[in-house]
Amino acid sequence: MIPMEHYLIVSSVMFFVGIFGFITRKNLLAVLISIELILNSVEINFSVFNRYLYPEHLEGMFFSLFGIAISAAETAVAIAIIINIYRIRENIDIRHIDKMKN
């Protein structure tokens, strides 16, 4: 069996790559992908802690499934917003979003 530390290392790397991408990217789609990385790392943690701490229960798996459903809904709404921004401004660069106030 794979030790829990390996899963936590992968999850931590995914989380910090997501944070780094969220802070440094200027494209709205890249920021959205970074947020998805962060959410996926949290879902990995739910599953791993459920598997190793309470293997007879499925609460962590249910939280992961709920998180996946929330991520899908959040992504659909965010992409719809990004498409509307692109239709209005023909650019999805974060630096030009403040011009939407016109």
C-alpha cells in the first residue's frame, strides 16, 4: 500500500502550483485552471484522510464527490462570465477588466 505521505506531497504540490498560478497569471482561463488545481488538491486530501483514518466510512469520498460537483458548477459559471467578458472587450486579460466600468 502507498504511504499517506506520498498522497499528501502530491496534493501539496498541486495546491502550491495552483496558488502560484493564481497569483502570477494574467489570463482569466489560466486563473480558472489554477483554482481548479487548488480544489482538486483539497479533494485528494478528503479521499486520503478518509482512506487512512476511517476506512470503514465514506464521508471523505462523499465530500470529494460533492466538491467535484461544486467545481463543475463553478467552472461552468466562470466560463460563461469569461465568454461574456470576451464578447464585450475582446480580451480576457485581467489587467483590462477594470475597463468594464464604462
